[in-house]
Amino acid sequence: MIADEKYVFKPETKRQILITGVVGLLLFVLGVFMAMRSGDEHGGGHEKKASAEISKILTASVAVTQEHEKSEAVEKEEHHHGSPLWLKRIYTSLWQNNIFFTGIGIIGLFFVAIQYAAQAGWSAGINRIPLAIGSWIPVAGILMLVLWFVVKGDLFHWTHSNLYTPGEHFDKALTGKSGFFYWPLAAGSFPIFFILRMIIFFGLWYLFFTWIRKEMLAEDLDGNVEHWYTARKLSAIFLVIFAVSSSVSAWDWVMSIDTHWFSTMFGWYVFASWWVTGLSVITLIVVNLKSAGYLKMVNSNHLHDLGKFIFAFSIFWTYIWFSQFLLIYYANIPEETVYFIARLKTAPYSWIFYANLFLNFVLPFLLFMTRDAKRHMSMLKVVCPIVVIGHWFDFYNMVTPGVMKTNGGIGFLEIGLALVFGSVFLYVVLNSLSKIQLVAKHHPFMEESLNHHI
């Protein structure tokens, strides 16, 4: 029977993942060696020079008083270079990759919750794939908490205590925001409110993952429709929690790296990038399982729906990207435009800035424009990796410029770490998938999914 399908995590697949991870680790080690040998740690003079040029561009059209305030802000932002630049590159890449793969994991659970809340029938045969992707959530949570204590001094400028005490480096703007990080403790002490949010978010995500998963698997055993109703209720509650936590986590883990900059659309922007990346990963796993002889009930109509999701939300991401950029560009306020100036005027961020639009909008739009393109596994296998890689670059440009300033780069170090993270992520997901039924046995909408046609 179709419902008795179970994925077998073959030794050959494990070996391929292991080889990819080892290659990534070797590239990472080579990248670290090259970065240490290059003498990047002595690049502070270039950083200050380039930042001064950026500041000059920003303040060219404003009054003298604004220019004075801006130069002070830039000076404060560049204080505390911290670790050598090669080590900051490692910290930055670790944080960026963990943020990227955390989003894919949580989107797995979000996708399942959307299907239950919307009472969707078409997806009944593929829901176990995003469920397995959600198994990355506890791994991501542990990594996030541990990494934060390692990288905080280099990535998060606001963690330096002397910014909150009167003196040479006192920062009035950050002092006003300090409650968001430190409440109820004093500014510059332990950021208990920030850490508490991180623990609560991951705790809630993992709890709802285990509760929804429990109901889905219990349905396989006794076929009681009450499990579906319970999962639907849990999904509705989770979606409300996710709406808040996804935005706040984007502010905490990404936007606060650029300490003085903020955007009211940033939560939406990060969600859009996470969402379309997660959809692409789900689709990639589905088509590869289908190619390997699994998911017999999945046909071109299911693939069409997945392709439409990617097509539509690539456009949605572009809409958010353009809206955020246009509002800041049109207002032309220096403390807002500094974010885009740094990414438009500095290599390698400048070419990535434009490559984002090409990889994440132009190619998916053109390649998925026709109906047939979204129904063929060969085309899905081409477009989905493009979208995943494109949004990896997107997160690179969100995180790296605020830390590395003009000293950022993409080399063996960054590529190697991405391969290591991707290998571990894929191993966790496929291992989780191998422990459950690939298709729900007693899903109340299974008949609808079997006869799905568009």
C-alpha cells in the first residue's frame, strides 16, 4: 500500500553526506589558514578609511549639525574591533549559517501548521517531509545559545558595557534602547531579556513541534480523527505565536547587528526569505524522494502546487525587498540609508546585492512562468537549488557587512562552513524521516490528496 511507505536512509546516502561534510570541513580549514596568512587582522586602517568615505557620502546632503552627529555615530560603531579579522569571519559565518538553517527548520513546522489550519487536503501525502525538517529546531536552538556567548562581543556592538556609562564611548541612542536587551537589569550588564526571548522562542517552537508530531504519528496507529482536530487546534495557536516570535527573533538575531539602524519591515523581510527557502528545500526533498521511487501518490499536480508556492513567494520576497529599499531610498535619511550604502558601495556586498535580485526573483520568475515548468521534476531540481543558494547570499548580506565592514569576503571559509551546516542539517532531517511513516495512514483528507488535480 502507498500508506505503508517508509524511507530507508541508505548507507550510500549517509556516505555521500559525510563526504560532503568532510569536503566542507577541509575547505573551511583551508579558508581559515589563508585568512590567517593574508594578514587581514591588520586591515583596520582600510576599514576606517572606507567607512569615512561612506560617511562622507551619507552626510553630503545634510546640515553641518547632522554631519557632526553622524560622524560620532560612525566612530562609536567602529569602536571595539575585538578579535582578529580572520576569527571575526569565522564567527560571522557561523552565525549567518545557523540563522539560515534555523529558518528552514522552523519553516518546516510552519508549513505543516498552515496545512492543518487551512484544512488543506492536497498536501496530505507530503506533510511528513516538512515535519522531518522541523526536527532541526532543537539542534538550532542549542547552537544559537552556545554561539551567542562565543560571538557576542564581535557581532553585537550593543553588548559592550562602556557604551552605557558616561565617558568617551557613551552612546545615547543605545542607552535609550537598552531596556529591549537588558530589562529588568541595568544597561550594560547581562542581557537577560534578550536571552530569555531566545530560550522562550526555541522552547515554544520545539514544544509545538513535539505536540503536533505526536498527534500526527498517533493518527497512524488508531486512525482516530480527534488527532487531526487536536493537531489543527495546536497549529492555529502556533501560527499566532510564530507571527510574533519570527519578527522579534529577526530583530534580535539579525537587525541588532547593525546597531543604530532599524527597519519596520525587517521582520517581514526575514520571514519572506526563510519561507521561500524552506519551500524550496521541501520541494527538493520531495522530488528527490519521488525520483528514488518513494512517494508513489505524489503526481505532477502536487509538484505544480509546490512550484506555484515558490513562484508566488519569490515575487512576495521581491515585493518586500523593493518596499523596504524604496521607502529608505525615498526618505534619504542618513541613519537609515547607511545600511544600503554599505551594501551598494563595498565589495563583495555590492555584487551580492544585485545577484540577490537575479537569483531570487528574475530566474525563478522566468523559469517557473509556464504551467509545464512547475510540473516537471527536472525543472524543480534546477530552480530550487538556485533559490536556496540565492537566499543564503541574502542572509550573508544581512549579517556580514554589519560585522566585517569593508573586510568581508566569500571564500573557502564561508563555502566550507555552508557545506558543513548543510550536511549536518540533511543528515538530521533524513534520519528523522526514516523513523516515521513516509505517508500518513489515516489522514482524513488522504482521498482528496490521492485525487488531487489542477
